[in-house]
Amino acid sequence: MKRSLRTLLGAVAALVFTGTLLSAPANGQTKAILGCDWGTNHDVYVECVGGADRYSAVGRARNYFYGQIHLWGPNLDVWGPVGDWPSASGQGHNGGWVCAEGWRINPDGSRSSVGLPCVQVT
């Protein structure tokens, strides 16, 4: 009986650990996996599909703000239009980091960064 309980607890622990690995990183910081993935940080979300041969990426507001998204990575550098719930998208190639930075436009016209999530393309 002790052996089967130990086996069951080991299986549950493995599932919990696997689920932790597959979930978003704490505070939406950077993470690296094969191909592309998604990430979030504060008010910005970045998603990437494909791999180093060719990838498509999108950065967008995760929470409301008025501003602009700057999306960049290997062979990719795009500024989205200024507006409510801003977004930017594009395609690139080669391995490296893909990042989306949100820029809130303040009432005085200045800009404030509201998040910079990154994912790795491999």
C-alpha cells in the first residue's frame, strides 16, 4: 500500500510540475521555448507563432490604455498606430528575442512604458 501511495503522489507531483512549466512565467517576464510562444507583462501581451525560419508576431494591449505598441525582434521592427487598446503585428526570421513594448500617451503628451514582454524564437 505504501508503494502505490508513493507512486500516486509522485504522479501528482509530476503533473503539477509539468503544469507549472507550461504556464506563463511569473510577472510575465521572458521565457525561452522551441519555436515561438506568448508572454505578458503589466499591460502588454506578445504572441509569436512559427520558428526561426519564419515567424509572425503580434503585440497588443492586455489592459486598457491609450498609446502605441512597438514590436521588434530578429528582422522585425514595427510601430503600431496610436489609439485605444493599441496593437502591432509583423513577420520576421532568424532566432532571437521578440518583444512588444507598450507606450501610454499621457495627458501632457509624454510617453510612459506600460510593459515589455519578450519571447524567444528558436
